[in-house]
Amino acid sequence: MILIIVKIHFWGAAQVVTGSNFLMEIGDKKILFDCGMFQGSRQLNRLNFKPFPYKPEEIDLLILSHAHIDHSGRIPSLIKAGFKGKIYSTQATFDLCSIMLPDSGHIQEMETEWDNRKRIRAGKSLRKPLYTVEEANDSLKYFSPVLYNQKIALDDNLSIRFQDAGHILGSSIVELWIQEEGKNLKIVFSGDLGRKNKPIIRDPAIIEEADYLILDSTYGHKFHPSLDNEAAKLIPIMIETRKRGGNVVIPSFAIQRAQDIIYELNKYYDQIIAVRDKSYLDIPVYVDSPLAISATEIFIRNPDCFDQNTLALIKEGYNPLDFHNLHFSRTTKESKELNTSPESKVIISANGMCTAGRIKHHLKHNLWRKESSIVFVGYQAEGTLGRRIKEGAKEVKIFGEEIRVNAQIHALEGFSAHADQAEIMQWLRNFKKRPKKIFLVHGEQEALATLSDLIQQELNMDTIVPQIGDHFLLKGTDEIIPIEEVEEKIQKEKQLFEEEAEQLRELMILVLEQVEQKTKEELSFEEISELRNKIMELRKESLELSLLLMTNKSRSNPGEEQ
Ligand SMILES: [Zn+2]
């Protein structure tokens, strides 16, 4: 007998990459997964202004996979429309949303203002922005951040766990368990599936079990070059450009990509990687994007998301998101000075596809100079200024001015944040309990069709490519799990518990050594207060853990107390 039935509706990111938004009805509970903005063509953009196809006030909670706007960008609209539930995400996703959603609100306000000026001249009625900076800020109070790997009970029957997706800081694969009268159903959302060996963050977590899987297919038809040598290629470009007397301009996404580049350059500037020609060491590198600068600060505040390599650097005393010739230009004045000073430099600026932001000024000042270099490190969508330059346009229009393209154009393709076809297939091979169905989302036609065929043929797993508006019934399993399997799971969990405790022991030893060192330094009153506060928080958490450990002991051995 089947007891659990879940109805799932695909309201976005179905046969398109953007607008991630899936609704699940489990009994009388309604759970939303992601609430992203549609991005790209005018037709897609218009979808953002349509009312939600469900009643936001009836949604109990929202689970957010990561901070990218095509997954989070309609959250302020959802709240304006009546949503009052909790938003679950990782702490880093919340931190990134706290800069990205207001930034998105700012863009909405600016675009509406621009549009309304035209509408006034045309005698049309004025429009309101999708949401404002204030409304975006207001939506942040609904967040309820959690840690990676913690299993969180939402009620008696439902629990969730966020695991690393290896895509951007805080990005998650989400596992959802539904239990009723001993029956189980597990749904896994891959979110945006990332890649192994990305700088700073951990690899995508291996998931071994799912009844149903909702899978990112963005690059289901493509293969990325390896990431290892991308920064190594950048160093000779910098040296050559300086010899010519020009600048290296890098258009970059503000979140993750800019930090990836800083992290890679750090190894060369702080000489973790030895290069014979050290002449690049005095070339200054400027990060010229307020959003990228704020994001870098958020990265530094979330070291629990870092991979082993990054943590090892920190333990050795390196800050991997800084180096001796790195500069951050926050103000417009500082940004403008980059184009008036004659010295050769590297400018990392946003946005990544050159459609808006400070990067356009840097392109205007450098594209016409044969001495300069433009280095693309990310995807350039069709119709963008970045795509035209990358594809070899001889002349482009920037701020209404015709600019000759004389600079050298380079593209380093290995920095992608999405798993490619081979990486998706490799990740799927880890499933021991194979999903009954895999829903392929976040992709365009070609990617979806190619990946769907491949999964069916090579892995013999069943796939569905839903359209926007489609819904399906997911049925719970009534198989009885053999006792050996349950015991095996408990053993595995115990092993993880031991490993985590060991990591904690090592970390505490390191921290206490650092505390001893710190007390020998001269410290301000504020610095001491901040450090004391942190220690008090840690002590409270440790006491709670200690009590929990004692409680479990008496519970499992009730006889011992007598
Ligand atoms: Zn993403």
C-alpha cells in the first residue's frame, strides 16, 4: 500500500535555464523550492511581472538552494504577494542574498525609472518596479539560515538537509525526507550542480539515495576544459600586456568568479606557485566592483564553506582572498582614477557579460588600445556586449560611442561553475538507490534532450523533461528496509560523527594556540571585546553539546542510573 503522495509543480526553470521555482504539496503542507527570476530575452523577463500561479500566502516554507538571482530573485515579490513562511538556506546563501537582493532591487528601480522617462514622453501610464531596495531588504528577515550537513526536522514527518553543491559559496544540494507510518519518500534537488576542484569551495557532495531527483542540466550537452591551468595562462598575458604598456581588463561575475580569480592569483603573488619570470609581481591588481568587494568580505566570514586546500592555506597563515598587490576600489572616484593613471594594471570588474556596471567604462578606455588585453573568464550570453567582443567584433558601441576593438582578446573557459556532461554523469553514478524518476530542469532544449538520452542509455534511469506548468505525482515507497541496511547506515553515520569530532579537536587545539599568541599582541578594547564574545558563544555551544551527549547516554542506558 502506498501512503505518501507528493504533488510537484514545475513553475520555472523548466525547458529554460532561469526562473527556478518548484512547488510541492505534501498532505496539507505546501513547500516551495527556489523562487528565482527569469533572465534573458524580453519575453522571459515579462514572466517576472506575472502573478504567481499559486497563492503565496498558502506556502508554508521556501527552501533556497543558492543565492544566484535566477534562484532567489523573486523572493521579495513573493513576500509582497503575501508569503509569510520561513526561508531555509545556508548561512552563506543568506549572507550573499543580503547584498544581491538589494542590488537586484536597485537594478529594478533604475530600469523602471529609465522606462518611465520614455513612457512619460510617449504619454503612457507609469510603471512600478518589480520591487525596491527597501522591499528587498525587508525580505531578509524571513530567512532562517542553517548549517551544511545538519538534518533539520521541519515537523514530525518532514526533514531537510543542505549538502555542498560545489557551485558557488553556500550553494546546496537539498535532500527532503517525508516519513509517514514507517514509510519513506526521499526527494533530492541538485540545485545548480557545481564542479570538482573549484577554487575555495568544496566539491559537490555525493548523494547515494533518492526516490526522485530534480537535476540541473545546464551543460548537459557540453564539456569544459580543466580549471587547473587557467590562472597560469593569465600570468604571461599580464607580463606581455605590461611590456606593451597596456592594462589587462577582466570582466567577471561579482560573486564567486571574482573570488576564484583572486584566489588563483594569490598563489602566484604570494609565491605558493613558483614562476621563473617574477616581473608580474609588481603589477597591481584592482577589484573594481562594490558588489564583488562586499562578496569577498562575505567569503572571508564563511570559512566553514572552504575546502581542505583553502583551509590549509589559512592554517599556514595565508589569507587566500588577499595578496600583497591586490587593491579594492570602492568609490566612483577610485574607479575613474584607474583610467587616468598611466601604470599598467589588472582590472577585475563587473558585470561579467559587460551589459552594465563599471566594466563598460574600462572597456571604453581599453578596447581601442592595442597595448591592452581583455580576458573573458565566463559565459557570454547571446546579444551581450561581451559576446560581440569575444566573437571578434571590429567595432562596438559603448555609451552611444563607436569604439574600435584593437586590444588583444583572450578567453579562459575553465572557470565555469556548472558541472558539464561528464561531471553530471559521474555524479549520477554515485547513486546506490537509483531514483525512480529524474526530472531534468535548468536547461535549454539541446542540453535537456542530449542529457536525457544519455542517462537513459548509459545509466538505465528514467527521465522526464517537464514544461513550465506541468505537475506530477510522486509516490512513497512501501518497501521494508532490511535490518542490515539500517545498521550499515547507523555505522556510517557514527563514523562521520567520529570524524567530525576529530576535526573539532584539531581545530580547538589550533584556536587555543592562536589565542595564546594573540594575548601577547597589543589589542584595542574593541578587539578584545569581539574576541571575548566569540569565545563566550563557543563555550555556550560546547556546553550544549556536552549536555546533549550526557542526555543520550542516560537515555540509551536507563538501567545505569539506579
Ligand atoms: Zn547558480
